[in-house]
Amino acid sequence: MKKIILIGLSILALNATNLDSDLDGVLDAQDMCPNTPFLETVNKYGCSKQQLIKKSKIKFNISMGYEHDKYKNSSDDLLLATLTAYTKKFSFIYYYSNSDGKSNDSILSIYYKKPIAKNTKLKIGLKTYFPTDLNDKIDYALKIKATYYSNWAYSISEKHKIYTESSQNTKDTITVEAGKLIKKYYISPYAYTENSSYDSNDWHYYAGFFTQHQINKKLSLSLNLSADIEDISIYSVVTNIGYSF
């Protein structure tokens, strides 16, 4: 009965600036779940139990790509594949790359995401690097990332990689980035610095630019460019096509 009364009031109140398109009793401007089925009861945000269940389901993304890395006296070409499963709080990412059919990398990452303040989110993760043709040990990395959301999304992250073949060999990577969605394009300039105890603890500095075009709700294309600030002949180009479901 309450549903019928709300529907009737909504119909009477319809005008050019005050719409309730799915007739659930919550105006479109405040409706967090548009297109609610006609007979489903909603909460104050316009979401039914059935819609909330759908929102909490695990989502997936699979991507295929190509990477070209240029060093001072050599270059490397890689084929890439990534499978991501994610919910509102957790992400599971499996990454695989093959370099000219000669070597490969296989990495599994697990992340936990949590809001820590208004417009601020913290992400904590563990990356596992499985044995390769060049390294028969399992390596690990711990990563923490804080992001503040306003007109742009600003973030800073630290990754500490541990090479198990030697307790003295570690690598730290600190990254700062900004991101913004402009229509169907996400753009993100970034910079990072990293050092390695294997490389005399020298810090190297890089700058890059990432962009992704959302072709439709499921299909996207991305491009990632980065280069050594002190020697731009050292650079990387990565392209990917992704499919979400």
C-alpha cells in the first residue's frame, strides 16, 4: 500500500526539474540505483535489496597488451595478459608477461581498500613474484597507497620489494600521481623514483602519462608512456585492451 501511495505522489510531482523515472519514490537527483524494477521496495537511496546484491558481486576485467622497453644499448618487447577480480573492498590481480619467448614474469597481487577519512581511501597490498627462467626464487613486495578525491584524484604510494635470493637486495619505489575522468577519457600524469640495494642504492627518477579510453561499458583501450628524467633514451611504452564483465 505504501508503495502505491509513493508512486501516486511521484507521478503528480513530475515536472521538468523533478523526475522519478523508475517510479520508486526517490527522485532521480538522489537515486543511487536508477531503473529499479516496478515492484521492488527501495531504501532512502532508491536501491532495492536485489540491486544491492548485484552491486556487491565480484566483477572481472581481462586485458591483453604489448610493452616496448628501451634501454641504453638494448630493447625488450613483451606480450602482456592481466586478469583482475574485484569487489568494493578487495582486488585480486594476476599478471603474466612473456619477453620475446625467452623469459616470462608471473605476478599475483592482493589488495585491500578502505576509506580512512572524507574523500580519502587507503589501499594495502601484497605482490608475489613467482619463479622465472632468470630467477628460481619467489620474491615479494608490500605496497601501500593513499588517494584523496576532489576534482582530481591525487595519490602517493610506496612499494618495497624483497628479493629472497639475498636479504640485502631490496627495491623501493615511491610514486605520486593525479587522475581525472574527462568524458570517456581517464588521464593520469605521474612521476616515480626508485632505488635498489643491488644497484648501489642509487635513486632513479621517471615521469609518465597514462590514459584510458572507455569505448563502452565493457571495452577499454589504454596507453602508458614513461621515461627516465635524466636520460630520455630509456623509456617504456605499454598499450592494453581490456574487457570488463
